Amino acid sequence: MAEHKAVGAHEEGVEVPYDQLEAETLHNLIQEFVTRDGNDWGNGDGALEAKVGQVMQQLRNRQAKVVFDLKSQTANIVPGR
């Protein structure tokens, strides 16, 4: 059974092991995360994919984690501990 954790001021969620997500789903989640602030990373120079790669490395190094927010029913990437 998954453990419910206080994630942030407005989130209560469950950590989701990134390596248990389908590759395409994880890629889309990271891509949405890095473009959330409105930056247009474009596809021409590979800047978006470079940023996606950085976040993926942070997940691997446990500097970040995927959390499913139970209230909003959405997934988010948050700093690891």
C-alpha cells in the first residue's frame, strides 16, 4: 500500500518511482514540467531536450522526484530530499 505524505504547503501526495512510469509518459511529464514557466525552448537547437535530460539526471540522482498529488489528481516533479 502506498504511503501518503505531506509534499508541500498545498499538496498531499504519493511518491511515484520514476522508473516505473512508461518512458513516453515520463518524457511527456518532464517536458511539461520544464515548459511550465512559459519558456519556449524550441526544437531547433535541442535546448528543450537538453533540459529534459537535466531533469532526468536529477531524478536518477534523487535530487528530484515524481509525486502524484491526491487533491488535484496530477503528477508533479518536486525537489528530492
